[in-house]
Amino acid sequence: MTITEVAKLYDLSADTLRYYERIGIIPNVNRNPNGIRNYTENDCGWVEFAKCMRNAGLPVEVLIEYVALFQKGDDTVEARKEILIEQRDKLKERIEEMQKTLQRLNYKIENYENGFRQAEANLKLDNK
């Protein structure tokens, strides 16, 4: 697949894909004889992984470290697992914070809705 096709498939810009490859979040993509990137299924797996992890809030630096460890082989399995566990724990904390924020927003919205209902009720009483 070309970079344009992959960008469209994963809703990323071609510039983002180039950047991810340049900094090591996506391992080097093979190129055809004309120098055009030719994404394989494996490459697309890395793109999907990178997008998912970035959407989860993982810092670029963490992903660079993870991919570098992956490329070193099986001796790094425990280190990679620890990175994922640490990031999962941080994500859980952010989700809890977001849940609290959502509850507060819902409470505030409910107050507004109840206030407007009461104001409407008062208007109806005033018009009688």
C-alpha cells in the first residue's frame, strides 16, 4: 500500500506517517525501486498500534522506547511488558479523572435544565 492509502485507511496524514517512521514509532517501511514507501500488512499493524497508543495518550517518547526494545528481540519482553503496564495504569487514572469530570458536567447540566424548567413553570404561573 502507498502512504496515501495507509493515511486514508488510518485517518492520519502522510506527514504524520513519515514523522512516526523518522522518529522510530513505526519501523522503517520498505520502499519500491522508485523510492516510494510500500506498506506491508506488518507495517500497517505498526501504524494501527501507534495510532491506538497515541489516542490512549501514550507519549511519543514511550512509544519510541517500546519499538526500540521490540526490535532488540525477545530479551526485552519483560521491559516491554512493564512499559505497557505502567501506561495502562496511567490510562486508568486518566479515565477515572474523566469519569469524575463527566459526572460533574452532568450535574451542572442537570442544574441548568432544572433551573429552566422551574423558570418555565414560574412563567406559566405568572401568566394565569
